[in-house]
Amino acid sequence: MTYPTQPTASHFINGRYVEDRDGAPIDVIYPATGEVIGQVHSATPVIIDQALDAARSAQAAWAAMTGTERGRILRRAADIMRERNHDLSVLETYDTGKPYQETSVVDATSGADALEYFGGMAATLTGEHIQLGEDWVYTRREPLGVCVGIGAWNYPTQIASWKGAPALACGNTMVFKPSETTPLCALKVAEILHEAGAPAGVYNVVQGLGDVGAALVSDGRVDKVSLTGSVPTGRKVYAAAAAGIKHVTMELGGKSPMIVFDDADVENAVSGAILGNFYSSGQVCSNGTRVFVHKTIKEAFLSRLSERLATAVIGDPQDPDTSFGPMVSERQMGIVMDYIAKGQDEGARLVYGGKRLDKNGFYLEPTVFADVTDDMTIAREEIFGPVMAVLDFEDEDDVMARANDTEFGLAAGVFTRDLARAHRVAARFEAGTCYINTYNDAPVEAPFGGSKQSGVGRENSKAAIEHYSQLKSVYVRMGDLEAPF
Ligand code: NDP
């Protein structure tokens, strides 16, 4: 099968596509049909070496350019990405199975937003002047060096861009490893950056599984590691980075709460619950999968939710009318089906869905459980699929304690018409990203990231600059220097 903008080889290194067929083959599987639509090869040690050497060699000259020059290249890449949005969205849909209805408005577009935002910011990065009497100190904001980005499979274009754009704006170079489940889109990000004028070696992509990621993280040429992935992988990558005292950004998993108070606009709360559980077939890290609904409105909420879920258009994700696509892989579908079985075994009430669809590809119905209790597996573990757990509550203090009773702290949401309560609840949430009467917005202007075990550092916004640069202090003596002897 051919599809638009098909990458021409497995890796992108030093400004060109590179192949090494000695690397283990990785099939590219279209989630909507289960068909193999391509193949890439895992990076061999030779390829890893080439990519890291290219990034290392390119870094000094890239950092020596002015911020305006670097930023112009990033903004040009943003323009190209927007011009090619249709083809890139089709490719993203082949890579992930997410409906074109989503990919055409979220993936390349949010990648372009990051390139534009950090492109604009590159020229504004400065140090400061600190006067000390007649002496003074100035700070230089310097890049970290070579950054490794490692991505999950749910947003391959976005993750490659969210990591690449701030890294490059600050004068770093990058070697990015996409998930082996979705290897295609990051190659296009590299190709576009190169076309926009990024010098060879500034942004490189290599394929592979966890072993390739691990080899990159532990390499002495690498100064910073930014991972988007699960908490267990985060622990391993953080530990490996710590051995070399490397900078890290960890964007990890969640089991986020969404609280719907009895004064909430039920229609909006249902919209929030749909956006926070079923977008991308539930494969979103910040999803509000523990939906605490006040007892007095629970049945109204559930019946409206079921009515609206029945209008989901499930089918061919390339059809613009389709609003709900397959899971990314057979493996992920199996994991989610096991959780659905556990929910039923542990006594939750299945209100909607729960089954695999009788068609090719990895399709599961959107699934809702009610009468879920805090101790059930589906209320404690990240499922990463279209499974919503609805829990009852009556009292604000009680629900806050329950909402925060988790190792995760990625996101949290509240639906209420009571302004004071909305802000009180947001302040009490133990989470990096909170929503009031909305859910899962992630504009590039706002910091995004987790607290507790959901992560370290922040992506997007001015905050990301702190994670891709470091300050050097330069002390300047204007007069004679005294010494004790
Ligand atoms: P994984 O943690 O399984 O993998 C993430 C990436 O790390 C993949 O590229 C993987 O390679 C790689 N990897 C695995 N082991 C190692 C290792 N020892 N050293 C270096 N790299 C390694 O996550 P998934 O891809 O399954 O994605 C789902 C997870 O990502 C969920 O937990 C989700 O919450 C989280 N996520 C977090 C987001 C956030 O911003 N906070 C956003 C999106 C997802 P490979 O898979 O190819 O073997």
C-alpha cells in the first residue's frame, strides 16, 4: 500500500534518509485493518552512533546562529507543516488509527503551533545583568547540548514537535526515537525541518524499541533526555539518565479525576467526559478516567452520556465523518479488554459498550462503568483506552481526598457553576494541569506536565525553555583583585 508523504527509509540522520537493513524489521500496521502497510528497521549500533555523532557535530554551529535565524527556520517549518496538513493528517491516521476528523485538526496543527511559538521565542532568549556595586555578573542562557527525545505512540507528530521545537529554539540538537508502534510521522517532522533550513544533524530520527531508547539515554554524548511514556518506562529512563547526571523531562501516565458537582451544566459535563475519555479512542495521557459524579445527578448524567455515545460514528478512520477509530494495536486492545473483564469481575456496572466490534482492525466500543469504587482495578490503574469509570460522591472534602488518592498527578477537572468552589477545587487538586468546565485543552502557550509520579518538568509555554537551556553566570571585576597572600 502506498500512502501520501510516505517516508522513504527508516531513519533520518544528518539531513537525509538512511537505511540499514541489518536492523531488525519492524512492521507498520494500519490499526483500522490490521494490515501491514510498511516496514522500518530498528537502529543498529552503527545507526545510533551516526545519529549521535551527527547531532554532536552540528550542535556548536547551530547554537552559534542568532536566535532570530534559528527561529526563522522553525517558523518556516511550521508553515510547511500547515501547508501539508492534509497529507500529514492522512499519514498520522495510518500510523495511529486515529480518525482523520481528529488528526486534521490536532496533530500536524499542534506540531506547527509548537514550531511557530518556539520559533518566535528563540530570538527573545537572553540572560540578565546583575549589578554588584561597580562589579557585575551577567548570565548567559546556553543550550544543554544533544537532547534525546523518546515518544509514545498516541501523538507521534505532536510529541516529535513538542520536544524538537523548544530544544532547537534553545540551540540544542536532537535525536528522536518514536515508538516502534508509530514510526512514520516523526520522519516527516525531520524532513520538514531540514527542508525549512535546519542544518544537517540538527534533528535526527532513529527507529527502534526500548533497547534503542536505552542505548541513546545512556550514551555519553547525550546531555538531556525527554520521554513521553508510561510510569514504569519513566522509572527506567530516569534512572539511566541519573547515572550520567543528565537533565530530564518526563511526561508520564495518569489516572486523572474529573469531578461533576450537582450544580454543573450536565450537558457540558457530559461533553467534558466524552472529550476526556473517548477522544483518540481513550489513548490520551491526561484523560479524566475517574469521573466522580454527584449522587443526585448520576443517573441523568449516565443516561445523557449513553444517548450521546450512541451517536459516535465508528468506522474507517480516513472517512471524515468517522468520530471514533480503532485502538493503536492488537496488543493495546488486548490490555484494554482485560481491564474491561476486570471491571465486570470486580462488580462495576457496565452501562455502555464493553465489547470488541465484529470487524477487521482493533476496534473496541466506547465503554462506561458506573458504581465503580475507589479500590477497583479500573479506578486505580491507567487503562489507556476507551473505558470510563463513574464513581459516586456526596461531599466536597470527601471527593477531594478520593480524587487525590493516587500515585499519579497529571491532570484533573471540575464541572460546577459555583465559581468559588471551582477555584478552591482547582487549588486542592494534586495535578500539573487542571480544568474548570472544560477538559483536555493543551495549547502551546500553557505549561503541560505532571506532578507526583506523572512526571518531571513541563512542556510547552515559556516553562519549557527552562528545561532545554541552562544559565551560566559570568563574574566581572572592574577594579584590582585582593588576595590574602
Ligand atoms: P511506553 O512507556 O511503553 O514507551 C514510551 C517510549 O519509551 C517508547 O518509544 C518505547 O519504545 C520507549 N522505551 C521503552 N523502554 C525503554 C527504555 N528502557 N529506555 C528508553 N526508552 C524506552 O509508553 P507507550 O508508548 O505505551 O505510551 C503510553 C504511555 O505513555 C501511557 O502511560 C501514557 O499515559 C503515556 N503518555 C504520556 C503523555 C504525557 O504527556 N504525559 C502523553 C502521551 C502518552 P517502544 O515502545 O518502541 O518499545
